[in-house]
Amino acid sequence: MLTTKSETELALARADVYRFLSMAFVYPDKDRLATLHELASDMDSSISLLPYDMKEEYQAFTSLIETVDVTALQPDFTEMFLTRMFCPSSETTYGKNSFNQPNILGDISGFYKAFGFVMKDDAGVSFDQITVELEFMSFLELKIAYALDQAMEENIDICLSAERRFLEQHIGKWTGVFGENLAARANEAYYRNLGLLLSKFMGSELKFFGIEVDSRIKELPKSDYEGPVDCPQQTGTEMDEPLPLH
């Protein structure tokens, strides 16, 4: 397999975008928004490297980071993802996955363990949460970039195969619909634009790799969005860091 500097740079650009998106879905506070703004200031080159038409969605979202009112974001986050769950942020909520949750979580865990991606014991989130799956893809892209840079042919093949399978079997199957639901249901423009950015990026990734996801995974039945639901997490539940690693 011929490896080039541009391929390594492309893997690093993907890692940047996945990590940026992961951070954007963490419970918002002033410090995290400041970190996200700092990441965004260095992201232009990564966005430009990717062969995707997503600059408009990226700029629409990042233009809001510095000026957004965090006190307005927090209740929207809580309503979307925790209490009323208008837009559930976990893979096993979508399609028929809820009927096969243990097997799906076990499969995701297998991916994480195989590549040394270890969640903190106190992370407070499940393996299939949007923040964790995005962070795993960033982590995997960094491994791909290193393997490309070092011309480690076997590692390149292993990592690329895993990337494709995780896109096809997990993150690529539900995040597009999740993003569209978020864009349609969020009160704050910040989350609406984040949903559009996520959908555009994930759709572009699938197209680039020639992957077609199961079209049966559509938005949740309407009844799942109506009325408050019991949630084991407290309103203020947060991840300590966007990177769920030891």
C-alpha cells in the first residue's frame, strides 16, 4: 500500500473534526466553550483538507461559539439529551437497536478494547453515547495517521478495516438521523447548527468510504418524544473531559 504525506494529513484532519464534534456534545459550561472556541481557531486547515462540502455548516456553527449564552444552552442540552430526551444521544435508542442493546454495547466495547481505548470509571456515560463514539473515531484516526507516517502496513490495514466496520455497523448508522433530529428540535441555534454540521460530516464520511447504511434507521416514533421520561442521570451530569481515556 502506497502511503503519502497527504494521506497522513487527511487522517489527522479527520481526527481533529471528530474530536471537535465530540467536545461540542459535552455538557456546556464556560470553560468547555472556551476550549471549543480555541479548537475551532485551529480547525480551518483541517476542514480545508477534507474533500467534503461542509464549510458552510462548519462556519455557521463556529460563529456562535464565542457569543452563545451558556445559561440558555444548558437547559436545551438537558431537555434534548437527558430529561425529556427529545433527541436521544445514544446509538441503541435508534432503529431496532433498543431490542438488542446488550449485544450492541458488547460489540462497541470490543472495538474499544481492541485498540486500547479505555473509558474512565467515573465517566458517567455509556459506550454508545455520541461523545464517546466520536472520540473513538478521533482516537482511531490518530492511530491511522501514525501507522501511515511509519509505513506500518499491517497496522494500516487493521485500522482502516476497523474504521470502515465501525462506520458501517455503528456510528454511521445513526448519527445522520440524530443530527437531523437535533437540527429540527433544538431551541438554540447552537445545537441546531451543530446537528446540521454532524449530519453533513457523517454523510460525507459514508459517501467517501462508499458505505450505505440501513435506511430503516429513521427517527424515533413520535410517542418516544412526548412527555417527560424517567432518566437515571441528573440534570447536571457531566463528563470530566471530552477524552474518555485513562
